[in-house]
Amino acid sequence: MNANDSKSSSETNWERIDQLTEEEIDTSDIPPLDESFFANAALRLPKGKVPVVMSVDGDVFQWFKSQGAEYQNLINTALRIYAEEHKS
């Protein structure tokens, strides 16, 4: 992608897309997400993290920490999912 790619306008009829129901969307060309997909999947996080100091409930922290060495990334991912779902 170059700088010009983001400047061109889309010819997609977004109003029509927004009005489609789940049944009207053709997903037949999307392969299933089976075990082989997840075996090769990698968690990719955006760059530009900001170190913060915050307090969380001890049991919540212990649960995340018990998930493994990447628990901080897991906390970030959980916060990202929450933030994306609550954007207005």
C-alpha cells in the first residue's frame, strides 16, 4: 500500500452492504477455521505500546498471569477487544 492508495475513493455501495442480512451474505468462498488454521495462527499486536501503572483486582491479575508468559499481551488483547466493542 502506498500513500495514493488511501486517497482514492471507494466505489462500494456501503448503504447496500449495511442493509444485507446474515443470510444474504455469501461466505461460501471463506475456508473454515479448523485446527490447522489455529495451529499456524500467530497473535500480532500493534506497535506503539505505552507503559502504564495501574491497579487491578488480585484475582483478575492472577488469572491472566496463570495463562502463561505472554499474560501482558493477553491483558492488552482483552482491553483492545473491549475498547473496539465500545467505540461510538
